Amino acid sequence: MKINVVNDSGKAGTALELSDAVFGVRFNEALVHQAVVAYQANGRQGTRKQKTRSEVRGGGRKPYAQKGTGQARAGTIRSPLWRGGGKVFPSDTNENFTQKVNRKMHRAALRSILSELARQDRLLAVSDFAMTEPKTQALISKLGKLGAHDVLIVSDVVDRNLQLAARNLPNVEVCTVSAANPVNLIRHEKVIFTPAVAKRFEEMLA
């Protein structure tokens, strides 16, 4: 598979040959869905807490007599059957949401996503995408020339200036090749990368 490489001004230059083993595989929707759900679940934190009937304050006294009232017997007002009572199966801070995805499946999902992005013309190869200074307006101008507004910029090295320039833009995200994941790859309309990034992807996923 070949893709045109453009410069900073958006003018097409040489063609970049992409490996069909990484950028030309069949789209596996079920596998991609599993990888996305697992990635999002693994990012969850057990921050919610509910109380059992033993943890709810009060309820030590029997609310009324066992017999003679015409009501169902009750031993505590903190029963899960009562309003304000404890929960039967409460959420706890030790709750574990992690889902395991094998390394082979994860790499296959990334290959499937990259291939589908290439088929939909959502991959944008740029000869060089580096910022000389951490200026947001300079990055907006550069993205405007490329016709990309909702974009993920994948870099082969950590570019501090690029990260600082993009951090206030809600639809622009910057990551390295190792930090690319199923969620941020499909979240944005375009994915900008350089030939060096494409080579790193091929080495990592082939």
C-alpha cells in the first residue's frame, strides 16, 4: 500500500510504501470492540462506595413489636428492604474492573484499526512534524494548512514543544508510538504520522 507524504504546507511529495501486514489487513470489528472496551475498563478506578446494612448508622433498636401491629415483622430500620437501609450487594473501593487482552490480540486490533484508517483516508503522512517553539497558534496554523482539525499526532520521539502547543486544543492529541492505543486511534478524525512513525509501527506490529 502506498500513501502520499505531504510537507508542512500540505503539498504532496514522494509516496510512502506501507506494509500490507500492518496497514492492509481485514477489519475485525469484534476484536476491535473487545480491545476498546477492555482499554476503557482498565482505566476505571474503584472510587465509588456504598454501605452494607452493618455499616449504615442506626437501626440497633427493633422498630416495633414482633406481633400485634398488622405489619410485617422487622428487626431493624437499616434493612435493605427499608428506605435509607444498606445495600445488598454494594459497590466497594476494592472493585476490580480490569479485563485481560492477550498481547497477540492487542497487536491484531491495532493492525486492524490502522488498516481501516488507511482505507478511509484518515491517515495523513507528513515528512516532518516538529515545533520549533511551544506556540498554540503556530500549531493551529500548521494544522490548518493540512486540513486537519480533529487529529491525533503520533510522534516517534517526545516533542515537548509539540505537547505544550497542543495541550489547550480540545480536538488535538499528541502521543508517541508506544502510547498509541485503540481508543485514541479511533477517537479522532485524522491521524498524523511521519515515515519514521510508520516504520516503528511496522517493527512493533509486524
